[in-house]
Amino acid sequence: MAISLPDARQLSDEVLQALRLRALRGCQLGFTETELAELFGVSRETVCHWWSAYADGGLDAIPHDRSGRPMGSGRSLDELHAQQIQAAIDAHVPEELGVAAPLWTRRAVQELIHKWYGLRMPLRTVGEYLRRWGYTPKRPQRRARRQDPAEVREWLEKTYPAIQRRAAREGAEIHWGDETGADANEHLGRGYARVGQTPEMKVSGERFRVNMVSTITNGGKVRFMTYTSTLTAAVFLLFLQRLLRGARKKIFLILDRHPAHEAEAVAAWVSKQGGRIELFWLPRRAPERNPDEYLNNDLKGQVNAEHLPETRAELESNFQRFMNKLMDLPRHVRSYFQHPKVQYAAATNL
């Protein structure tokens, strides 16, 4: 996480003078003006101005007057308007306020400012306001439109706590299960290139995919199985059989309501296992409440990180490599449970 430095205009005269001296010392040691500007949170021009004055007349020539306009002067939004915009961003999605956008982007905030205050603010200025207010662009978390908040609340406050109590009473281990997949050309990373140029990534001319079903526990255990077909009850049953074969405790398995999970053949098989395994259902359309989803996100970002596979066997090998490594990293697996949406399921005695 990048550390935000306070505006140099907020610093006291004593601190600012110490900053000037350290910048000059950095110039003497061979640091560039750009490097020093980034390190001390000032502009490159300011460092250049300090160094030029010192080179011409020594320490006595260093300017002590504060450059630039006073904090807050010249801003288009006054403090009240700024607070109103921030409150709107925190409490609403754009569509609720009549802005045609699914997320708060610079353009969406620009439109809201114009809608409320009649100001035509440049996008760059909007971005500067957002940065000053502490907002940064992030990958959005998806949530189904028809998710039932009451059902989610029931799960968090009653259903899952009851499962926890039963697991403790019966010595069961709670597993969270889900499925994911990746194709040969899936790569979520970015690459550097010159301004105006786009990085090029060579991809396979073949189209193939590998899928995976997995479970994790808040103690850091991982179980998984890869497959190349679609998920059916038969495929899911094969995984359940493997999962139960290596289990030393009763398993409480929490899943979404995929048709393969709720198939009659699966229910019949579970009923014949003498209570060694039970299935429980997450709230509908609430994948963000499943810790295994965060393993899936991790895998999608890493599975082809080293190279794009040319064959299905190579792609499956990428899956196996990532997951086998993960099985030896229980602390990393436990970190999936630290996401705010699934902290309710995190272990409390580790």
C-alpha cells in the first residue's frame, strides 16, 4: 500500500527547513531531483529551485518563503460541497443519484458535481479532489442485483453461528467449497510499455479450459480436484468421495446452490455416509460470503503468471503447481478469511 505524504504546505517552518537541507544533501549524494521530490513529497521544480539557489549562493541563498498558493485557495468546491460529494460517494451508487454509471469513476463524480452545483470541472481536477479526499481506484467487488439482504443477514446472525456451534459440539470440520476455471489465454496481469504503445502478449491459437473444485477451512487446509468437463453431479460426487476418503473428522461442507450440488444423486450419496458429511447452503446470490471465492481470485491471477500454456496438459499442470504450493501455505489460506466479507468465518483461536 502506497504511503500518502502530507502536503508540504502543511508543514511547520522548522520541518520545511529540515526538508530543504535533506534535499540538498541528497543532491550532493547524487540523487536525482525527481527521486528527491518523490521521497519528500514536493515537486521536482521545488527541489530544482532549492538546489539552484544553493549552488549560486550557499545556504544563505536558500529561499525560506513558502512557494505556491495557500492550501485550499483557488478550489472550485468549498468545504461544504466537498463534504456533500464525499457523503454521496460513501452512501450511494451513481444510479441512485441519477448518474448513468455502475461505479464511482472520475467521470461519474464529474457529472454529479455538474448536476448538483452546475460546475463543469475537468476530469483531471476531479481526480485531484478524489485523491485529496483519500479515494483510490480499486477493482470492484461484484454483488448480484437480486441478492436478498434479509437472507444474508439471517445467514450471518443465525444460520452460520448455529453451524459453528454444532461443529464444535460434534467435532466436525467446516469446509467451504466452490468451483472455478481458467482458459489457456487467461492472464490478469499488466505489462509496462512506452507512452502511446500497448504491450503485446503472445497467446495460444487453441481454445481449451481447465476447471477445479476445491474446499478450504479457516485452519488453512486445502482440498482440490481438477477436471476438464463441465461440473455435473457425477464430477462433484467424485470430488466428495475423495474429500471424505482422507477426512479424520466429520465434514460440514458449505456450498452455493449450483444444480450439481443439489442433485438428487448427491443427496442420496450423502445420506448413505452415516453422518460423516453434511451439506449446507449459502444465501442465494452471495458469492462474496464464501471464503473459497478469494482462493479462486488468487488462482486466476497466478495460474498463468509465469507463461501461457500451449496445451491443456500444461494448463492443468499450472493449476496443480499453484494448488500444491498452496497446500503447504496454511497461513496464506487463512488470509482469505480476513477479507471483510468473510471475516465472520475466520478462526478465533489461532
